[in-house]
Amino acid sequence: MTLSMKTLTLASAIAFAAAPVALADQWVDYAPSKQPWEVTTVKVEAGKLDDYLVSLKKSYVEGLEREKAAGDVLEYHILVNSSPNAAGATVVFLTKYKDWSPLEPSKDRDMKEEAEFRKTISKTDEEKLGEDRSKFRTFLDQGIYGDITYLK
């Protein structure tokens, strides 16, 4: 880095550090979305990713498709890290809900979903699948996030 580049970089850093702190206000500067995203990150052992992704079709994707058809889920994505040997997540699950209500308990909705789910996989098979997956899959993080829209 040349002297003038170093000087410019240092001057930029000083200007940034000396800038007054701006306090943002919700509903003035930005607005939160009413459509939450559920984000889950998972680490899958090397050599097990293909098996894991295929197993998701029956145990995970079909349920999301039912929720999408019911209008509770707007979209979902399963992202696979193109660097499978990276230290972080191998798979990221993103689910966008219509609003917060699908995340709240609802006996009728939840029992209906459970009955539909049991048509595709028995409780015994689900438990076995979970046991098998836990040998090569680790949940890293899960959270509910909201988009924001800048108003200014």
C-alpha cells in the first residue's frame, strides 16, 4: 500500500470514528416487517450431505408444502454451502411466514398438521430418522428474523 493510500485509509477511519452517533427510531427511520423469517443452520458431516438432503423431502419439505398451500408459509429455501468443508453451516433453512400467527400455538391447526404428517411417516419411523440424523447432523443455530424497510 502506498503512502497516499495509507493516509487516505487512516483519514477515512478517523472520520468514521469521529462521526456523531445517529440514533435511529423505529417507525421513523425504518419499519419492521410483519412477515417473519425462520432461519436454521445445520452442520452435516462430510459424505452424508446427499443422504440428508434426500431425507428432508419426506420429513420436512412435504410439511412446508402443506403450510404453503394453507397460506401460512409464503416461501422457503434450503441453501447448501458450496464449500462443504467450511467451519460453519453446511445447510441453511429459510422459511418466510405470512405473519406471526403460524408461529403461535394453535391446537386445531397443529393437530391437523400432525395428522397429515402421520400419513407420510409413522412416529416410529420419525424417531428412527431423527436418531439416524443425529449421528451426522448438528444444529448450529435457529432464530426468527424480520426484514426491515428503510423509511428515510
